[in-house]
Amino acid sequence: MHLPLPDDFHAHLRQGDLMPGYVRDLAAQFGRAIIMPNTVPAMTSAKAIAEYKKEILAAAKDVRPDFEPLMTFKLNPNYTEQDLKDMMAVGVVAGKYYPAGVTTNSADGISDFEGIFPVVAMMEKLGLVLCVHGEEPGEFCLDREPAFIKRVETLAEKFPKLKIVFEHVSSAKSVEAVKKLGPNVAATITVHHLMMTLDDIVGDALRPHHFCKPLPKRPEDRAAIRKAAFSGSPKFFLGTDSAPHQLGKKECPCGAAGVYSAPVALPLLVQEFEKAGHLDKLPDFIAGFGADFYGISRTTKQVEIVKEPWTVPATVNGVVPLAAGETLEWKIKR
Ligand code: NCD
Ligand code: ZN
């Protein structure tokens, strides 16, 4: 079966020695990807982002020479309009809003919501997308995302021309909110939130490789996310939030949040959409609606995927991937 080559509208590639392997895993499945800025140090300047992009392109060269990283910056209240313009000139398409402390490498995130309005207004004017990690600091873990919805609504009202992506929606309430808001608000859906509930992390045994932010929630939340993904609504598209952490950072007393789905994303998506009887909805979800929302042209590239069982390795680049050790039905043909 041929599919359009997917775009990933939310991916983490880290930096340093581990980065090239993660880039190759991502570029093997995707033609373009939004690269998240929560590196250490964070992506906050045109110079750093240009350098990062160059490294990503160099690493992708052997796997997919035409791979396109779509760059992002980490939002803070201090940018000038010129800073934003300089970042756009090196390939930045979006800024990412991390509330302080809610996820991996977000200690330097936002605690003064209104303090970011001036920069957000500049982003609206320049046509930069605002990607939001929608979790309210300090709330009970399962309530953090629902508690953040009011902030997304405020942003959407105050900045009607700003494109806002409610990243990795994990609750029925946020799915509802995104549906109700105008066409300037969309949401990404991950592979793991389509598949998992909290039971898959702590229901029978502790499964640290499934631990991620926002937490997968109740069965009815997963049902709402699946319904949105299969609905054919242009407001919902793929962003894997593939977030590699080395095995030792997950299997330890204070484990890091993040699921590594890049090595298995497309086979799992085909499997889930097929099982649900909605394969016809997959092309727009993986390679249509996201591009439309970001205002970039839809891909003309294709990928072939064949029904051929294969077993997901126990580790990939030192990381335990999603579905490690499981046999999947669909395989990408190279
Ligand atoms: C992500 C990471 O590891 O960078 N972790 C996660 O659990 N999703 C950060 C994020 O997107 O929240
Ligand atoms: Zn993420």
C-alpha cells in the first residue's frame, strides 16, 4: 500500500552524540518534522537554531537527504520582534509554550501567563504558530490538562489571527474545547495517546517506558482522542511527541517522561486505523491537515508499507521504543 510520506508535527531530537541516531530514526519514517526546542540549553536564538538545523540535516543525509526539519523556539517573554524575524529567517515556523515545570526540561518555562502576551502578539502579526504544552502547573496530575483549557481559550480569543496548536491532547475535555474553538486552533494527537490509557503505565505493573506527559488518562479520554483522529476533522493531525530517553534514564528511581515512538510510528498508525476501519482517514491525518494548518504545501512524496510481520527491537539507539519486543503487522518498505 502506498501512503503519502508522513509529516510529524511534534518530535524531540535532543542534541550531542545521541542526536544523529534519533534523527535517522525519525527521518526513516517522516519527510518533515516540527523539531521541539526543549534541548539543553534550550533553543532561544537564531544562531543556535541555525546550527541545530544544520546538524539535523547532516545526520539525516544518509537516510533521507531531502528531510525537512521545521524549527521552533522556546517561548519566553524577552524576545523582540527582530529576534523573531531573525529566527524565521533560519527556518523557524513556530514557538513552543511550556508552562514551568510540567514536563521534561521545562523548569525554565512560563509562570506569568500574561507576561507572554506581548511576544504572542508579535507571533500573531508575523504568522508564527504557537505550540502549547497544555498542562497547568500545580494541579493534580490528571487534572493538569483540563485545567489549562481556559488558557488556550483566552489565547484564542485575545489573538484571533494566531494559529494555536494544543499539543498531544490527552483528555476528552480538550478534544471538545478544540472542536468548539475557531479554525485558528488545532490539536496534535500522538500514537501512544491513541493506544494507551493510564492502565498501560500503572494498571498492572509499572511500565516506565510508557510514562510520558501529558499522562494518558481514562478509557473515555482515549475514546474521544480516537474519535477525533478518525473523524476526518482538519483540526486534528499527527504529532508523535516521540521523546527519546536512554534506558537508564527511564529505569531508575526518578524516571524521565517521554515515549520513543519514532521507530514504530507509521506501522502502528496503519494498524490502529485499519483495526478501527478508518484507513481512508489516515492520509489526511498523517500528511494533510497538519500541512494545511501550518500553511505549507502538502507533500507529494510517498512511502510504501507492506503487510509483513516484524519484531520491534528491545532497544533502538539505547532507548526502549514503543512496542519493544512486539510483533507488528505492517512494515515500511525501503
Ligand atoms: C517530552 C520530552 O521528553 O522532551 N516528554 C514527554 O513526556 N512528552 C516533553 C514534552 O513534550 O512534554
Ligand atoms: Zn513533546
